[in-house]
Amino acid sequence: MTVSYKRSLITCILFGFLFIFLSVYFYIVGPQAYLDTKIHFVINSIVFVLTFGAFITMLIFTNNKDYVIDERDAYVQRKSYGIGLLVSLIYVFLISIILFMDNRYTGTVNAAWLWFLAYSTFAFSYFITSLVILFYYNRV
Amino acid sequence: MKNKIKLHRNMQELTQEQLAKASGCTRQTINAIEKNKYSPSLELAFTIAKILNVKVDELFILNEN
């Protein structure tokens, strides 16, 4: 297992967890209750900071002299970043269009949705890109 | 594209790890090339050929089909 593969695996687990946590939490609480109570933002922010802290720690611990990025790593990452970006754009498009369809007659969208969309897109893009990297590593 | 890297590597009594280190890539990349899962760049192909003391066209065979 190369360091690049190991990094992608840990990134996939961390941000996959974060994405699922944000989505499930937001689904259970609901947008209105989420906006009304400050504690939900605090809980989500703590989980976000912890996940990102674990990610930074992983980068520091895996940054040793054995870490070689060769042309195959570069090839896999180049292909995966393109696909990751495209899938993330599709994710944002789908959430936005669903919100539009649901709220087009009322004309307003709860602001909590924007918070969810911003942070979930962040987690989703990391998760999906590392997932595609793992897929390509198993293929080439 | 097929290749004879494994054959020439064994003739030179080199491990994948040693060949990888000499050519500046990872052992996994050498393994992927040997299994025809990944086609190396020209630069890496020439480097491997030089280490194994063979010509590039002896090491890599273009699949006619």
C-alpha cells in the first residue's frame, strides 16, 4: 500500500463519516429547528473541526521520506480530481434543483439549507474524490 | 502493450523494490506495469530499459490488435 493510497483511504473514511453525519443530523433535526437552536451549529462545527483536525494530523504523520509521488500516482490523481469535481457539481445541482422544486410556490428557502449545502459539499467533494482515487488505484 | 520487464528483471536478479528505487517510482507502479495494467511514460520506459540493459523495443511490445 503506497502512502498516496493510504492517504486516500483515510480521507475517504473521515469525510465519508462527516458527510453522513451532517446529512443524518440535518435530516433528523430539520431546517427550521436547525436555524432556531444555536446548539446544532455548535455540535456540527465541533464534529467538523475534529474531522478536519484528524485529516491534518494524518497528512503530517504520513509525510515521511518514504512518501514518493510517481507518475502513476499523478495519473490516478489527475483523472480522479476531474471526476470528483464533476460529481460534486452534480451534487450541488441536484440539491439546488430539489430545493427550487420544493419551494417554488412559497418563493423562500430556509437559510439552514445553505449552511447544509456549503458544508456537505465540502465533505462530499473530499469523500467522492478520494473514493474515485481508490477505485483507480485498484484498476491500474 | 505487453512487456518483458519481469523476465529481464529476473535475469538481472533484481526485485521489484530495487527496480522501483533505481527508476524513481514505487514498487506498486513496477508491479502494475509488469501486469500490463499501466503503461509507463516514455521517460520511465527508457529509464527501466537502461537499468535492465536492454533496448526499449525489446522490453515493450506493441499489441498489434
